[in-house]
Amino acid sequence: MWSAAVVGAILLAPAAFAAPQTLTTSQEYLDYSVLDTIPASSNVLQADVLASAAAINQQIYQSNNNPTQWRKCNRNNAVYRREWAAFSTSEKKDYIKAVQCMSKLAPKTPKEKCPGCQNRYDDFVATHINQTFFIHNTGNFLAWHRYFTWAYEQTLRKECGYKGYQPYYNWPRWANNPAASPALDGSATSMGGNGLGGDRCTNQTFYGIPTQAQPLIEIPHGAGGGCVNSGPFKDWKVNLGPVFTDVTCTPPNPETDFTNGLVGLGKNTRCLVRDISAWTSSQWTNDQQVTKLLKSKDIKTLWYDMQGGENPFTNNFMGVHTAGHFTIGGDPGSDFVSSPGDPWFFFHHGQIDRVWWTWQNLDPKKRVNAIYGTIFLADPTAANATLDDGMNLGYAYPGTITIRDAMSTLAGPFCYAYV
Ligand SMILES: *[C@@H]1O[C@H](CO)[C@@H](O)[C@H](O)[C@H]1NC(C)=O
Ligand SMILES: *[C@@H]1O[C@H](CO)[C@@H](O)[C@H](O)[C@H]1NC(C)=O
Ligand SMILES: *[C@@H]1O[C@H](CO)[C@@H](O)[C@H](O)[C@H]1NC(C)=O
């Protein structure tokens, strides 16, 4: 039985990673059902307890099943990605400075491929927009975004002198009041605050999920809706998109042709708009929802639960992925295609990756290579994605890896875990 104090200690201490390098048990992983006994009144999140169990399991699994790889990437040299709230003030400032640095470097994407790309940061947005119909499919969504987020982290380090690693935003910890979280509170060490109230699209009273015209869920406006006017990103420029925005007054992108590879990549420079929504986060990214997701019996269940159900958004269910986007809403946050234009995107996707990593490592033997889904967006009749399919990040990052390479965070090009 784990007492809340023990669990708390595990959560707080890097000692959670102090698993011995040589383990004798080969089949046994932690029985995480015991963690259900933690009293609901405890302020320890169940989802974090599962993540701690996953961290230990992953090491046991690697040391027993992949000893060669474990010699290369192990508890002594793996990187631990942390939540923003756990960063010190100077670590936060270093990260912010590096993101701003990327927005001042020249883009690598040729002008004719992306007329609107103004800087190095836009290369990442452009790749996401350009590969949407390839990436936002069931088969490689998780692996692709793991690679994308890691490549972004590497670029901050290699090209902007950042010494740390990508932070994540732990949804359930701030589900009741995201605007008060250190990532979104508008302070000098946040990723910017809410948008201004008052200058929103006056005729739009809600965001419709999945579409404004035929909403299954209607998200009411929060206190924002205008340009972000507090924190280090108040002068941030969004240059690309929109492609599928829910904000009806966002100016359209000059490139609208879906067949020439340029859709959304024309120059459309505008402010960063947010409308932080506790209404959304409190319902669909709370601890109970995330814990239920982490207990998904197979990858298909995890996938659909993450995305809003097998018949998405029916039964008033949004799923953590969509809810995470609409926790900030606005432009480009609410536009799945151009959403990386808001640097908060990588905090949300860091957490998406952490949730997948947790689920995988609660039962690594069965789950590390579990894959589900086809290669095209919303087309269940297309070919299934396979572990041998390649992924590239266009002009954002050099090279190609396979989905298989991205299945373990301690293998392929990666060597990181989460706390
Ligand atoms: C709001 O709606 C009114 C009446 O339908 C219309 O005349 C006006 O142009 C709309 N304003 C915006 C900003 O869409
Ligand atoms: C794709 O995988 C599913 C199981 O996830 C299977 O039922 C289906 O037959 C596969 N489709 C093809 C074309 O192989
Ligand atoms: C968009 O994708 C096409 C096809 O993969 C590729 O040829 C083109 O270079 C890409 N454009 C950008 C901006 O990445």
C-alpha cells in the first residue's frame, strides 16, 4: 500500500528514477491498482501517481528487455522533462528567451514553399500546417507529435543556446483555473496571459465543436477573446494560417488552395488571440478524466478517448486533446492546423506526449509498440499506419525517422522521460 506521503515523496524526488540498473524481475511491473486507494481528498493527482509508476516501469523494462540500448540511454543520462511550474525563475526566462530567439532567426523554408514564413519559428508552424492531412491521422498522430516536440526542443537548444528541455503543462493541476497557472498567468515568467476582453468578435458568442455551423458542444466565451496583452508574448506575431479556425473574425489566409501545398502558408501577420476557458478545462482535463484515459485497456480506446470518442463530441465529451486546445482557444490556439503558431502549443503537446508515455509504460511489454489507425485523416478505409512508416519534419528539422523509432522515449533519437 502506498501512503499519500510516500507517493508525494516519489513525485517530488528525482529519486523516482533511482531504479537499479540491473533488475532481477523480468515480467513484473508495479500493480498500480493499489493507487486507487489514495483518498480523493488528497491533493496528489492520481494521474501523476500513474506517471511515477510508469517512470519506474519504463526503466525496469528497458534494463531487462533492451540492455544494449539501456547501456546507451539510462537513468544516468536520460533527460527528465518537467512541468513549467517546476521550473525556476531563471529556467523559465531562459526558455522564453530561446523561443523569442527562434522568432528572430531567418526561416529555412524557401519563400516559394511558404510565402508567409517570416522566421525560424514559422518553419515549425509551416510543417505542421503542410503535413496536417498526413499527421492528424489516427496512425501516427502520437508518434509524429512526439518527434515534432522533440525537434522543437532540439532547435531551441542548438540554434538559440537553450540549456534546458521542453516543459509540459500538467492539465489537471490547473483544470479549475488555467488563467492562474504559472504558464498562463500573464506574468513575466509565463507564456503570456489571456487575451483582452471587449474586442472579441462581437457576433460570436461561442466556439462550436466540431464546427461553428453544426456544433455538438458550444464553448461559451471566457473573459478574453482579444489580443494577448500581458507577459513576454504580448507582442508575439502570428504569421501563418488560419486554416480551420473557430474564430469567425480572424482574417483569412491569402493562400486557400488545398491542392498546391500552400494552403494557410500565405503571409497573414496578426496578434496572438486567446480566450482562456476554465469551463472547458474543468470538465474535460481534470484528474478524473485524465486518470480514466490512462486506464484505457488498449491503444484504440486511448486514442478515441483522447480525441473525443469514437463518434467524436457526442455525449457532451470533448477529450483531452481538443479540450487542451480550447483551454486557450482563440487564434491560432483553436485552429488545429495552425495551432503551433501559439508557443503554448508545445506545452499542451508535451502533456499529450506525457500521457501517452504514461499509458505505454504502465504495461510496457504490451504497449511500447502498440499502434492503431490509418494513414489518412478520418478515413477508416485507408491503409493502416505501420511501425516502418517514415516521418519527416520538412524544413523545420533535418532527417527522417520511422514510427518505430518514436515509440520509446528512451530509444530512437530520444533519451528522455517525464517527472
Ligand atoms: C454582426 O451581425 C450584424 C447583423 O447580422 C452584421 O450587420 C454585422 O456586420 C456583424 N458584425 C460582425 C463583426 O460580424
Ligand atoms: C487495420 O487495423 C485494424 C485493427 O486495428 C484491422 O481491423 C483492419 O483490418 C486493418 N486494415 C487493413 C486494411 O489491414
Ligand atoms: C509540403 O509538402 C509537400 C509534399 O510533402 C512538400 O513537397 C513541400 O516541400 C512541403 N512544404 C513545406 C513548406 O514544408
